[in-house]
Amino acid sequence: MNSTDNAFPLMLSNFENYAFRDDSAEHPMVIVLRTPFEGCLDQSAFRQALTDTLLENPLLRAVVDDSGWCTKWRLLENQEPRLEIVSYDSDHPPLHCPLRKIDLRNEAGVEFCLRLCSDRGVLITYLHHACVDGIGAIRFIGDLFARYGNLTAVSADERPIVRCPNPQLLLARSTTKMPGNSHERRAPICHTLMEAGRLFLRKSYALLGKPTASPAVAGKQQVNDIMTTRVLSRTVLKRLRKVAQSKGVTTNDLCMMVFLQQIARWSSSDPAAKNSDLFRILMPVSMRNPNHDRISAANIVSYVFHSFRRGEILSSESLLKAIHEKSYQMLNRNEAAAMLHGFALSRWIPGLFRLSQLAQKNFASAVMTNVGEVRRIFQNRFPLRHGRAVAGNIVIQRIDGVAPTRENTNITMAFGTYGGELIMHLNRNTRLFSSADAHELLQTVADGLTELAATNTNQTVERDVELSTAEIRNLPPKLSAPSTASLVHKPD
């Protein structure tokens, strides 16, 4: 047993308790990461790296005991990593990520599927959100491959510098404070109460997929894959940053604007659509401060909401200004703390959590998260090749990730940058959104951002979509040759 395991059994934080209670078979509270890489992976070294990394991340080796008055984490004894390894004769491994449920009462909150070809592979990682947030999940993958790189590098100067997580810092994971003056970074109580009232009394618009011609057609469209991906080139990302700078906003503000516009247009064919429809976007916000830099996998996150009426979304300039002002206010007044206090109330007042679920079934239309630059999240220093991390005898091509969907929140959208490219992922409620719907909706977001990137140039930006061969094969016919370009908020 690791000496840091002595802190267990450990009481769940308020956010962890929420993520545990809100789990269901229809809507698993599971974060999915997909890590494609090039090179011939050493399975023995990978298993060793995985075992060592899990030792430093005890929440990923624990189950939830809710038999008493208070839910607690209890460590599993002699826990072996749940790792499935499948080899393929093809040039590229399959990239699909099926929906997966993890029962925290009986099993640890992480499992792995490693798919290998002769000179490339992909690691699919499923992590229960009660154990870790998006930043923590990416950092865990960084730790894992940094350790693997140390075991397989041929020389000392090619070895990644591995960070050493400190599980003792898990005791500080429940913070509601952010860096800075505590009085300046506090939302007025009247504002907080008013926003809480709006959250429960106003129903958000629920996004749905497009109706199919028949049940047979719907069945054919369904693909056992919840993750859809688009990658915009370095050129487009650089131009987007220039557009953001010229307008005095962030690239995250631009992404939010385009995402809002596209889901509003997507749903405009709904016979019941009206200008007063409320599009409420849940945005995860990291609560991390410098004291959390060495913390092991955990949740240090909260939520804020961007809310706009369909009519407000029609004007790009006014919408962008409103998004920027709301984001600035939310982050600088630490409005995310209010949600954590709400989770605490719903935990300690009997029946309140269930009542909140019954009172408001439409908390958000969608989730949108922007993790920023993935390599910065790693906190491990990797040698680089064309802007991509080199882990010993493999090169990490990128890390794809999606947050879980919830009841009536049928779409989650994620943005991040890696290797100088802007990477976008969409998760869908597979019962209500077909694979074709997901590809089409994400394509409109990619097109919108590419067109926006062209606004500060004198020439038209050429289409720039980078998809894996497997993804191209899986595109529906009408999207296989498109005509235009192309897991926690962090301000750009």
C-alpha cells in the first residue's frame, strides 16, 4: 500500500457526491478520452507505467461506500488495472468510443482499452466523473505516457520529465476559492439568488436530432460511437487568434459564439421554435490554483451558465460582446462557487437533490468546454516532434475527449489545441442524435469558425479538415466530400 493511502476512507466532496448521485444507465457520468499515437508500443512497459501511475492516483483505485450516513471513498485492495488489449492486422486501429457505464459501488472509476497495429495504436480511457474532472483526466494521461517514455527512451535526453503527484493534496480538492482578493472575487448575494431562481424556473431549449424517415433508417444510422471529431489547421487557429485579438475577446468567446449560432440554426426547423427559446450552455470552470499543481487525479471544478434567447443569438457582434462580458464577470467574481454551495445544500438536506431533478429537467441545452493547450495541462515536459509529445518510442498524435451528456442535455462540445491545431469533439445522446446528425452539426461549427477566421484576411481560407482514415470511412455519403473548411474552460 502506498503511504498516501492512509487518508482513506475519504469523504466524497460535494461535487463528487453530485457526480455519483447523478449517474444512471441511460446517462453514464463517464468522461471518455481517446489517445491515438504512432510507433510500436511496448506492452510490458505500458503495463508497468499504468500500474505505477495508478498508485499515485488513489481516487482511481477506489469505490464509493454509501452504506452509512456519509458517502466515502474506500480503496480496493490489490487492485489490478482494467486493461483490454486488442491487436489488429490493419494499418489503423478502430477509433470508435462506445458508451460505457462504470458502477462505482463495485468497481474502480477507470478502465482502458488499448488497440494496437504494427506501427500505431490508440488508447481509449473511460473515467468516472466522480473521480476526476477533464483537466485531471488529461493530466493523468500525461503522467502515464511520461512514465512510459522514461521506460522506453533510448537515451537520457529523450526521456520526458515526469511530474510527481502528491495524493495528500486531495484534502484540498473541495476549495470554493480562486486566486486573488476574496472580497473582489465574490458575486453579490442578490445576483447569486437571482441566477439560482432563473436556473430552476426557466426551462432551457432541448436540442434534438433530425427526424429519420423510418425506424429501419434510424437503426442503420446509429453507430456505436459517441465521439465525433474535427481538426482545424494551424493556419485557421492563428487567424482565429488574430480575429479575437482585434475584437478584444478570447478564442473561447469566438468558439462559444459560433457554437451558439450553429445550434440555434440547427434547431430552427423545429415547428415549435420561437425567438424566446432559451439556449443555456453549461460551461465547466476550473477551480484550480497554484496549490493544486501537484494534486493527483481529482475534481477541482464547478459550473457556470451562458444563457441567451434565440432572438439574441441572431446578431454576431452584440452576441460576442455579451459572451465576453458574461465570461469575464463569471470568472472574476468566482460565480462558479455558487454551484458548489448548491451541491452542498442538495447533499445535506434530505430529498433536495431528487426534488431539484424533478423541479428542473432541462438545466442546459448543451455543454461547452475549452481545455486550452493540451501540452500545458500535461505538466510533464516531453521532447517534441512537429509540436507533438514524444513518449519514448511513440509519438502522441493528440488527446481527444468528451464530457458526458445528461438528461435533456443531449450534446456536449469540447475544444482544445494541440500541435498548433484546434481540435473539436462532439458527444451526443445516441438515442436522440444519429451519427449523421453529429457529423453534420459539428461540420457546421467547423465551417463557422473557418469562415470567421477568414474575416481578417484578403483571401478565402481553403477548406482544412483533418480526419483519420477511419473517420472518413464512417462519414455519411453526403458529408464525405464537404465543400468548406473543415474536456473545462480555460481562458485563452
